[in-house]
Amino acid sequence: MKVGENDINKDRRSRNKSRLRQWLLFGSMPLLAFFFSLMLGRFEIAPLMTLKILFSKILGLQADWPPVMEKVVIHVRLVRILAAMLVGAGLSVSGASFQGLFRNPLVSPYILGVSAGAGFGAALGILFSKSILIIQLWAFLCGLGSVALSYGISRLYKQPSEIVLVLAGTIVGAFFTALISFIKYIADPYEKLPAIVFWLMGSFASTSYALLLPALLPMLIPMAILLVIRWRINVLSLGDEEARSLGLDTGRLKVVVVLCATLITSSAVAICGIIGWVGLIIPHIARMLVGPDHGKMIPVSLWIGAVYLVLIDDVARSISAAEIPIGILTALIGAPFFAYLLTRRKTGW
């Protein structure tokens, strides 16, 4: 009996060590992606020099490098990496939360019309102002307004449900898409129209600390809330009757999830424009790795989303002399991957 117990304990310790190694490797992915991206670029800077510049700001070291190197590392690459990680993590968490709320793996963070609303706000800001802060503010407010409008339309129905809310989001999204087309039609074709089109395709090219800092709280606080209540999203995914039988206030919880996901998505669109497929594909990858438990899936989605989008941004700014809009790359990667999921029949709940 003792021999058998010893074998069981050894096997358990071996599994725990293997699991610890896996989590350490997985947990180090964002850090590795961060340093790799900081060193990557068309302007060559040695890895050791990159680290010296970065840590000089933390440790207060004496600068012995050209000012242009510091500007590239601190004011160009670093802010892009931080923005890409924040947006990738936010869209992935929003997508995973919405998929649990609507009990549908085909749902994305843009399902309630937030992308079309924010895109309309940004196009309006570009049309009437050259200030990037005004453009960001209009995109954020119109993104929130579009989801509020979707929610208001769904409440007009006698028996509001998730399906009615999705249909209302489709209506609002189509309405704001038409308004975007109208703004494109009347915009100056030599200056305003190219700016609107490029912004709608998504890019971190114009990201700065002045733009990133106002979006930190509207993204980090809702992400923290969704991480705290991720266990309850498991109950929501069972259905309203089961959730109520377990003592859960489904109406209030749904409002919290929708509000948090909307704040995150609107802030993300305000930072970099519309970047599709991230909030749809990343939760699928996380679900394939750790299963459908949102207690594990949402944190894993956050991790993978941050790494994924910063690597995509590396490709966007390095593959050619002219920067490629990041929304094009995410679609080129996301669509074939989703087709692969269909062939594997992994779209079931």
C-alpha cells in the first residue's frame, strides 16, 4: 500500500512541476514579446543598447547614446507596444465575456454596434477637427452611445432577450455604417477622406502617451471587474433559468458585463481605430487551451490577446516601407483560422 501511495505522490508532484513549468513559460510570453518588439524595427538598435535606454529611465543612468535612439525606443516603439498590448488584452477579454453572456462562440466585442458608432464619431471628428484628442473623444462617446441605443431599442420589445439585443445591435451598426459612408461621400477627397479610411482600418501609427493615458482607466477598471466576476459569467452561460435558480441577479449582471465590455471596446477603438477578429479568435484559442471555464479562459484570453496584437503590430510596421493597417493583417490571419475552426467543428458551445 505504501509503495502505491509513494508512486501516486511522485506522479502528482511530477504533474505539478510540469504544470508549473507550463504556466511559467506561458506567463513569460508577454515579457518576451515586449522586449522582442522593443528591439525590432526598421531603425536598427542593438538589443543591449535598447535595454540600456529602457532601464536608464528606470534607474536614472547617464545617457551615452544619440538622442534619436532614445526617441525611437521611448517615444515611438514603447508607446506602440503598450497600446497594442492594452488593446489586444481588452478586446480579447470583451470578446470572451460577450461569448459567455450570449452563449454564442460567434460573438465579437463589436456585436452591439460599438465599432460602427465609434467609427462614425472618429469620422465626424476628422471631418470637423484636426485635433487627435477631439477625434478620440468623439469616437469614445459615439461608441458608448451606439451601445446605449442598442440597449434602448431592445427594451422596447415586450420580452427583451439576448437575441433581441443582438438584433438591435445589428440595426444600430447598419445605421452608423450608413452615416460613415455619408461622411466619406462629403469629405474632402484629398485630405479628409484618406485620413478617415486609414483610421477605420486600424493602426497604432499615431499613438502617443497623450492619447494612451486618458484610455487607461476606462480600459483597466472594466477589465479588472470582468476578471473579478468571471466565475459568474460561467453561471450566465448556463442560461437565465439556471442562473436565477442559483440566486444570481441576471439582469444586473448582464448590464455590468455589457457596460464593462463596451467601455473597453470603445476605448480601444478610440486609441487605434477598428481592429477586427481579435475579440472573436483569441477566446477560441483560449477555449481550446484551457476549456470553456471562464475562470481560466478570460485570464488566458487576456494574456494571448496582448501577445498576439503586439506581434501583429511588429509585422505591420516592419514588413514594408509603408506601414500596413493592422486591421488588414488581423483579417488576413483571422479569417483562415476561423475557416480552420469550421473544418474542425469547434464552433459549438
